[in-house]
Amino acid sequence: MPQMSKTWSIVLFTSLAINLFIGGVFVSHWASHGRDVGRSHAFGMRGASRHMDAETRSTMQRMWSEHAEEMRPLMEAMRETRMNVVDAIGAEPFDKTALEEALALTRSASTASQEAFHAALADAAAELAPEQRRRLFAAASRHLHRQPGARRK
């Protein structure tokens, strides 16, 4: 059997290493989030609605629609402030003060967005029957226990 050249050995070894790395990334993502990316957002419609009956899903969708006009500009502000942070990081010459100001605006936008989301979630939870809230709780609990570092029960 002919011997493999040193160059081909290096090429094949490098190819194997890259394939193992890429495969590891996919396996890690699947293990952390499951096959459905929506699972990674337990309180979001895609993640939580998988575990709800039609009536609960309808209540949650109505809640999101009722708050959409309020939340849409808040989400847009979040996106814009994040873009400003990225721009400040990449600016030449670098201006630390500009970055700190952009980060402060991002915190403010994030807080406003979270407050609106939490109010909407509380409104929706108040409309759910006890059994529907249990299903929402179960969906959120499964999500939290799948997070890295979470204690499994």
C-alpha cells in the first residue's frame, strides 16, 4: 500500500477537524434548544403555543395583537439602539463616551420593552383559566430547565 504524502495527511486531518467542529456546533445547538428554535423562547408565541390548547393559544394571540401597536415601536427602538452600539464600537477614531451613551440608550430601550412585555404577559395570564396557566407554566419550566447551567429536576 503506498504511503500518503505529508501534505495530504495534513489536508485530511484539517478537513476532519473542521467537520468535527461544525458537527459539534450543530449538536450543541440541538442539545441546548431542541429541534424547534421556537423552544428557546418559552414565553414567545412559537415556543409556548406548542404546549397549549386552541383556546389558550387564541387568548395569547389576542393578547399579542392587542399590544402589538405598543410593542412594535419599542422593539424597533431596541434594534436601532443595538445598531448604534455596534456603530460606536466600529467607529474610528474610537470614542468611549459615545459607546457608553449608546449602551445607556440600549439599556433604556430594553427596560421599556421589557416593561411593556411583562405588562402584556400579566394581562394575558389574568385572562387564562387555571389549567391554561398550568400549561404556560409547564412550557416555561421546560425551557428554563434546558438552559445551560440550569439544574435538572
